[in-house]
Amino acid sequence: MDRSVYIHIPFCHEICHYCDFAKIYYNRELADAYLKNLRKEMQLYLGDQKISPRSVYLGGGTPTSLNEQQLEYLLRTINEFIQVEQVEEFTIEANPGEFEEGHVRVMKEYGINRVSLGVQVLDDDFLKLLNRNHTVEDVTNTVQVLKKYGLNNISMDFIYALPDQSIEHFKQTLDLALAFDLPHYSAYALQIEPRTIFHMRHQQGKLNKPPEEDEAEMLSMLMEMMDQAGKKHYEISNYAVPGYESKHNLTYWNNEEYYAFGAGAHGYLNEERYVNLRPVNHYNDALEHWNKPVLHRDSITLKEKVEEEMFLGLRRAEGVSDQEFKAKYNVSLFELYNSEIESLVEKGWLINDGTRIYLTDKGLMFGNDVFASFLLEEDTYKKVFNN
């Protein structure tokens, strides 16, 4: 099985007030040029070979901001370089109410079998606050159209701890979301990111998140309601009916390599992490001259690989297996991190069952503190790995 593939489509019809991803307002001519250059980038990496990845993920931006003909061109390009019929999971991110039945027919025809809907909140007033261009009714209509064409593997993304959001308000969104009875849900606490409208308002004192204790209560309620609805909490921010876990995202959490194509895309190949040029015009300029549009590359040292193995693995509910860790790095994680594990278990943030370690519900609340505990001291690293 070849490496998984991520493809970034940076265009949006509206720019959400919280978003700091690589994105730009949709322009038809610019999108046409971008898609042709995206094909060039794939050709530079893949040549004439057709790869067979486990998963393909179309993210953004908003892939469904493309018109029907552009979406078909993109999917035809993907089929040119990828054995799509052998791909287990082919996901497209989509905005409710933004695409027509024609888009869905094209998705189905070219092998897309999973749709991730950026719902964020099920309240029209809050959607306006976020500068989303859909309504709650659009969500219902979009799910109906997808199911009409047999696209039943649908995920909904949500954001909680929104400005002025109460615990009860978030519960209402969860009640409405779970009424759809979809196989997958993702939920993230709002982060105030630099270079966003929300950041500017926050700096001016015009926007305030709920208190931390309310955010913690929202997370506890989220975990409980998902569990009661049969959606297993398999990763910090993700819940699924067993068998519907995101195969693509597991590529990241398993610390596996993957291709990434498109402006601002982040990839991991041959023990190097790379980031593409983010401005679309810079990306296009590089590919007009048949140059890979890479902004910078970082070689991943053994020390960084070990640390990332812990950070990423602990995001999963199953945590990090000592057997798998030892097979990769020739040392037991219980030997390498003995004192750190003991300390975190004592705090009630971590469980050690003798074969693996994983976060407790309390540990989920302090994830970043837990991850920081697994940064290796240089002396320890040199002693264990004989460098």
C-alpha cells in the first residue's frame, strides 16, 4: 500500500472569522490555473506511475467552492495518478448548502466515498457570527442529497466554546447533530488564531470565550453524549461508529508518511516534513516553471520521531503500545519514559496497563501538558540511543 495523499484546495466563497488555514476568495480564472498547476505538482512527484494509497483526502479551504466542471477536472486528475478503485477511503471536505446535485454526481462517479461536512454549529445566529454562509436548513438538505446518491459515510465537524456560548446551547447543537445519526463526528474547542478576525476582536476586548470550566464541562458532556449515542471516542477530537474511524487521519496519528499537494500543504516523505508555498500566486509561479512549490523542508531526527510517536499516539484512545514502540525504536517506552509515566499516572492523567499507555478523561483536559512531558532530555536521548 502506497502513502496516503492529502490535496489542498485553498478557495472559499467566504472567509470564516476563526480560520487561519491557507485560503483565498474563490476566483474562477485563478482556480482554473491552480488546478492545472496542481496536476503538474502531482506529475513532478509521481511521474507516470499510478499509486495505490489507503486514503485520499481533499481539504481546504473548501473543495466544494469549485464549480462542477472544475471539481470534475480535479477528480479526473486524481484518477490519472491514483488507482482510486483501490483506495479504501476517499474524503472530500464540503460546506453545507454550497454545492448542487451535479457536484454530488461527480463525486460519486470519480470514487469519493466519504464526505466531511463543516457544520461548526447548528444555530443560524451563531453561524452568522462565524461568517459561515450556510444555515441549519442547508445542513439537513445537504445530508439528504448526499444520502440520495449513496454517500452515507458522512462526518460532521463542530466547534465548541464559541464566543458567548453556554453549556446548554452546545447541548442543543449536539442533540440536533446526533439526531442525524451519522457514523462520524469531530468536535474542536475554539482556538483564537493569529491573523483572524476573531483574533483582532479578541485583542480589542470585543470577543470573549466561555470560562475554562465551562469549556471543560462542554467536553465532558460531548464525550458522554457521543458514548450514549454509540459513537466511540477513538481520538481526542473524533467520535465514530466502530469501523467508521477516519483512515486518513489515522495516517497522521500513526506517524506515517504521506504526500501533500497544493498551496500551503504539509507533507511527510522520506523522513522529511515539508511545507508548500502558501500564497496561491507564489505556488502557481513555481509550477509554471515546473519547480516543486516547496517553501522549506525539515529532516526529522530520530529524537523528533520518538517524540512525535508519543505526541501523536497519545491522541488516540488506544494510546501507545510498548510492543509497537519497541519494534520501531529498539527500546521499551517504559524504560525510556519511566519517571514521566509514573508522574502522569499519579496525577490521574495517564493509565499504564503494562502493555500500553493512554490518556484518562482527565488527561484529555491537559493534553498539551501531557505531550510536553515526553520531550526527551538530550542526555537521556544520547544515553539510550548511543549518539
